Amino acid sequence: MKTNKEWHEKNKMPKNATFEQRVKWHLEHLKNCSCRPIPKGLLNEMEEKNVTTLHDLL
């Protein structure tokens, strides 16, 4: 898996990120970098809350 170092430098995960911030960061991450998948714990929480896109958070 390739890391997009430039994207990571410009897009830090906020400290103590909320669920919404984590989802937003990871969905944007998928579009810009392929270094790792969304963590299973977050995927489970997204599934429980029926969140699959940024629009679902609104």
C-alpha cells in the first residue's frame, strides 16, 4: 500500500476526534491515500449508525 505523504502532512487527525471528525477524515483518506483501510471499530460504529458517506453525517 502506498502512502501519500503530502496528504498526511496537510490532513492531521484532530486530537480527541469526534465520531463525525473520524468518519470525515477516514473517508477523505480513502480518496487520497491507500496506506491503510478504515479501522474495523470505526467501520462497525459507522454500520450501527448507518453512515456510509459524508452526506450521512449531516
